[in-house]
Amino acid sequence: MEVRTEVEIDAPPDEVWAVLTDFAAYHEWNPFISGLRGKLEPGARLRVELSYADGRNTRFRPSVVSVKPAEELRWIARLWFKGLFDGEHFFLLAALDGNRTRLVQGENFSGLFVKMAANTLTQNARGFVGMNAALKRRVESQARS
């Protein structure tokens, strides 16, 4: 199952990437990923904290899969072991005409527990949309400054 969201941002990909990868500032603008720490290199483990609209928080430790500056960031998280409940999260940036960027954020879910996690997947999709809008505001406000 894939959850996929998109937003167009009035700034070039390198400016979007700079905000997206400034993990220390996430608490200032990001309503969904309230904490993110770790190195941006394949194989590195991240520490991620999600904040859901219902007040719940969850923490997990995904592994970085791919880092292509101004193009792609991917990580994968697993519940206990591979095949139970896996999520590969991705951010894809594409340059558009007029110094704009299309950001695609999503996650590919697989495993035995996916069908039982429909509520969580819906909340994640809402979180992605909220984060995309907040990222757009943050990048565009910095570009105007």
C-alpha cells in the first residue's frame, strides 16, 4: 500500500532541500515530524518522533536508504522484523519551470499488519499533507526574506 502526497513550492529544489534536511529546526515549523535526528548517509539510523493530530506521539528508528541532495531522501522502518509491518518513507524533489519545486512525500507500506493499520495510515497521510503545507510556508517565507 502506498500513501502519496504532493505540493508545489515557489523555490528551487536546493532551497527546499536545505529546509527539509535541517532537522534541528523541525520543531519550529513541522507539525508532523516533531523530532528528527541522525546523519544523512545510507545505512545510518535516524531517531524520528511523529506527533499526530489526536495528541499521540510515536518514536521509531528507521535506517536511511537513499540520500541524493535536492532530489531524494528515503528511509525504512520495520516493526520488530522484516515482513511484519514495514514502511519506506520518501521525499522526492523535482525542478519545475519558474524556479519551483514539486515535492512528493509518501510511504510504501508492506507486511502482515498493513491491513490492520488502516487508521494509522490515514493519520499518516493527513500528517504528510500538514507537513507539506508547513514546509511550503517555511521555504517560501525564507525565500522572500
